[in-house]
Amino acid sequence: MDEAIVLLYHHIDPAPDRPFAITPRLFQEHIDALLQHGYHVISTGELVFPAFRYVRY
């Protein structure tokens, strides 16, 4: 595949008290929904440097 949809989360915080912040639980729900709809989640590093997809730390 030669395209990507990029999502940006400003802050992930257990007690979000500022605009554009969400809880870790809500973030996980977003990721789960993406996976359930057939999306494959990768890091920015994997997007910019495709070889990173095959390196596991």
C-alpha cells in the first residue's frame, strides 16, 4: 500500500485537564476501533522508514 492516514493526538493523559487531551482508555478505544475496521496501526518511524516495520526491540 502506498498511502497512509495520519492521526495526531496532542495529549494522552489519565486526568486530561486541557483541550485536545484524552485518557489512555479512550485512546485505546480509538485504536481498537481502527483495528476492528481493518486498519493497520504503525508508528511514525515505520511510516518514514519502512524498514523499521521489520525491526522488533
